[in-house]
Amino acid sequence: MIDSIKIGTRDSQLATWQAKTVAAKLRGLGHETDIVFIKSEGDLDLTTPLPEMGGKGVFTKALDDALLDGRIDIAVHSYKDLPTENPLPLVVSAVLEREDPRDSLVAPGGTDFLNEETISAVIATSSNRRKAQWLHRYPNHQITNIRGNVNTRLRKVDENKWNGAIFAAAGLKRINLDHHIAQYLDWMVPAPAQGAMAVMVREQDAEMISITKKLNHSETELCTSIERELLNEMEAGCSAPVGAYAHIDGNDVSLYAVALKTDGSLQYDIEITKPINEAPGMGRVAARKLLDQGADKLVEELRK
């Protein structure tokens, strides 16, 4: 029997909140916990745009290494940060109940500029997905890169006098900063697994798998697995301008997904609904339909 479960996390306020939430749930099950802070490449380099850093794994590799080295017993991640393919002997043992999956706009000066077609507003985001969808809707706007944790990015929006910046609503809500939200972007399709937290363990660690799987939320696990399945089938990666959102309505699961050209000039979308018992594999079906529509050219563009 393990004395205390070592929980690995990045040291931002949001990542710490996520780790403490998992720790509290584990203590509720009778386990002692310790939180171990790990710096990731994405935390150390705050200037390079995420797509140029490779997107995949920039926030997760250091935690993977700590798990493999035995410095920690479990790692807590924002699920959307995890690559859909993991060649390492690590597994996601639990997906916690999802927070609000939407994107949101932080606009210190208000949102009136959205109604002015002549204004070339400046919007900050480091996400190709957000950039592409924003430019598809507001082609006259400009996108500027922004990096850093939630608090750093909020400060940068104020300092640079940009018209706005795009944030995951879940991150702001979790650390009580949602009063900064000027508008929820209901029209923007979120990143696969946005708003969900994942617990990762060594695949041979049967004890940790048994302990942590009690934290799993089956509906969130099903929906996020469908979304990540689509991303994986498209071979698009975390930095691709692809959005996917699945939700359960009664006995059915609906999936809506988009793939865009990075400059927003072209968008393909797909919507599929299936009974829950037929849900496994629907992400791959949707991906193939998107690729058949022409999204395969967008994926090729990203690889150049």
C-alpha cells in the first residue's frame, strides 16, 4: 500500500487548482497526497507561438518524464493538451467531469467593436483553431500571438490595449476569474476535450489505476474520447485548426466538428448523431467525412 500519492502538475494557478481538486477527491477516498510541481517546456518558453513549438506535448513531456522516472505517481493534465497518440507506457486512468467547454472573449474595453465592420480589431490568441474560426467570422480583424498562463495573458491584454483575447471559459471559471469574460463564444467550436481534466499513470501501475479510475466521469470520458478520436483520425494534432464537441442528449450522442484553413478563408463542418451504444467510432466516421469534403488539403497544408 502506497503511503502518499505524489501528484505531478505544472505550477500555474490553474494547473495547481486542477491538482488540488484531484488531491481533494483522493483524500475523500482515504488516500494521503503530496503535490509535486514540474516545469514544462511550454511554461519556460513564453514567446514562441505554440504551433512553432510543435503543439503536441509542450506542456506534457516534463510530466511524462517525471512519471516514467518514478518522481510522481500520477500526473494531472488539461485533457486538451495531451497528444492523441502516446507511444509511452502511460495511460489516462480517469477523465473528470467537464467544466464549461466553450471559448470566451476577454475584452477590457467592451465588445462594441464586434458590431463595427470597418474596425480592424486586434485579437490575441496562440491557438490556430481559435485564430482560424475568428478570422472566418471576422476576416477584417488581426490576430496577435499571446503566451503564458491565464493570469499572465490577462495582464498582457490590459497592457497591450488589444481589443480582446480568447480564453477557455473553463480555465477562468475554475480560478474565479470568469468576471473577465465579456462574451461567451457559443459559435466557436472548442478544442477536443476542452474543459476536461485527465489523470495519467504508468500503464503497469495497477494500484494507481485502480485508485484513480474511481474519479472517472463516464459521460465526459465518452464525449472527449469521440472528440479526440476525430483529431487522431485526421492526424491533425493539438495545434491544428480543428474543433470538435460531442454531447449526450437523452440516449443519443451528437458530434459537431469543424476544420479550417489557418487564415479562416475556408471552413468544412460536419454534424453526426448516433445512439449511445453506437457512439464508439463516430469520431473516426466524422473525420473521414471531413477529409472527403476537402479537409485533407488543410491537414497537408499544416505539414508543409
